[in-house]
Amino acid sequence: MVLALTSLQAARIQMAVSLGFHIVFAALGVGLPLLLLIAEYRANRSGDGVWMALARRWAKALGILFAVGAVSGTVLSFALGLFWPGLMGRWGSVIGLPFALEAFAFFVEAIFLGIYLYGWDRLTPWQHWWSGVPIALSGAASAWFVVTANAWMQTPVGFREAGGRVVEVDPIAAMLNPSTPVMTTHMILAAYMATGLGAAAVYAMGMLRGRRDAYHRRGLAVGLALGLGLAPVQIVVGDRAARVVAEHQPVKLAALEGQWETRRRAPLRIGGLPDPQREETRFAIEIPGGLSWLAYGDVDAIVEGLREVPPIARTRCSCTSRSRRWWRSGSDCWDSVSGSASSPSGGDGSRTPAGSCEPPSPPAQPLSWRSRRGGSPCGVRRD
């Protein structure tokens, strides 16, 4: 049996596989330098060989992870241009700056990683420790720059469309769009937490196998301290991120949470299967007023539902709730990137930005599903 795929389907699958592979190494590349600095700092302050053993072991792991992450990231950079030429050709002037800055951050990280890895016996202990600081900073900067591009896909600003062309481009404003603060912070904290808890899991497994020495205890302790210590902060940032979605992209919120009906005291659903034909989410455990409270801080707040959206505009939005339930961490990235190749032409012959839920042709009747800021449900502005 031969599986026949369209070019669009093949591109989406390839992009999803590449992103899913790269994000593991990217997250560890952001978080592991911080663990390294903590371990080496303790070793330099105390002269304890156990801390130094941890630092040297993690340095070897970082070198391998960086190499694999660099290669997989290069694949993604080519994929953006090859798979989504419409996105990059039309919107490259708007979102190209963060990608360029990320390249500078990458080169800084590579240079200092070389100094760090080959400087163990060539630099003083504290000189060597300081050579690791730019690695941690540039790794976080790389994540920040790349995520600003995805944040722009959620709340596009910094440009104006006129006559089917993108004009008056302000790449700084595009990079500093309303979604940038929460999305970048959320990603960087997630990388630190995932790295810390992942390292802790490795040493916990060693302890379960009977290796209850100082090396494993400290590896477990520092990983747990980083991962669990940032968890409360991540909860606050995640809550703010959801409120930004509710404020700027009410249709996206409805799709993510399987909310079909516009109502007060909208419930928060745990699980469930969205049914677009029946316009309901079946088999979900509902917490009355939960979604209204999480989105707007008021259990009596009105949450707009997908039934307010003209059916022509639901194509990509209605499937997002399934992605959210089955692959919560990746649905935004999948929808943003994969949607770019199939974004329909607007009324002026232009294509909507990736991740947009804008209809192909705006309906003649007034729309009640605009965002609270007066823009489109996904924040797209047209003139």
C-alpha cells in the first residue's frame, strides 16, 4: 500500500518531524549551560571534586547536544525557505530580523563553547567559569529571538498592507509584538525546567539502581532545585500567556478549549473530543466557570465560542482543539508554520500571515468575532 501525499501534506509532516526533533536539543542547549555554571561555581568555591566531576560530565554532554542541535537547526532554516516560500518571501522583511540576530547569538555560543571545552587545563578556574557565561546568555538569547517570530504569528504588528503589498515595515515593532513577553519567557523557563528535571531523572534512575553516592545525590538535587524552583514562576507566566490569547485571539481560545457556544461562566474542559459536525465537545469533564475565570479573571465573563465564527473561517481553527488535546505543547507551532503554505488569498489578492484564522474573503455582514482590541480574531490587520 502506497501512501500518496500532496506537497503540502509532505511539507507539514517534514516540518513537524524536524521541529519535534530539534526542540529537544534546543531546550537542552538552553538549560544545560546554566546547570554547568552552577556545578562549576560550587566546585570553584568549595574545591569539591564531586561538583567538578558533574561539571565535566555535563560539558561533554553539552558539546554533543550542541553539535546535533546545530545540524537539525540548519535543516529547519532551509526548510522555512523551501517549504514555505510564500511565508518567507512575503513576510521575510517583517520577521527576518530575529532570525538574523539568532544567527549572531548562535555564533557567539559556538565560539565560547569552543573556549569552554578546550580551556579546562588552559585557563584559571574562574576564567574558565566566566567563559561559560556567554554560552548560557547566548543560548537564552537564541531562544528569545526565534520565539519572537512565532509570537508575531499570533499577534502580527509592525507592518501595513496596501494594494496587496506589505509596506511600512517596522521589524523592531514586529519583534516586540504583544505576545513576545509571555511566549519568550514561557519558552526559556520551560527549557530550564525540562533540562533540570531531565537531569534529575537520570540521577534518580542511578540511585534507584543502588548508586547512592554524593555524585548522584548532588546531580539529583541541583536538577530538582532548578526544575521545581521555576515551576511556580512558570505557572504565573503560563496564566498570563493564556490571558494574552484570550485578549488578542478569542477565536483561537475557543478552538483550543473546544468552546462552541458564546456564554457566561464558560466551563474549563478536561479531556473531551471536539465534534465539528455537532458543534460540541463530547465526553469532557467540565468545571463550571473555569474558562471564564482563567481567561478574564471573572467566572461570569463572556467567552466567545466558535459558533460566532462564519463556517468559512473555521477550517484551521476547528482542528486546533484536537491538536491541543492530543499534542498540547506543539499545536501553536504546528498551526502557525503549517498554515502558511495553505493560507488562502485575501480579498486584495494577498495571503494572510501564517497561523491566521482570517477567512479567505471577508463576509459582507459585520463580524461579531473580532478581538477585544478591535482587530481580527488572530490579530491580523488589513488596510
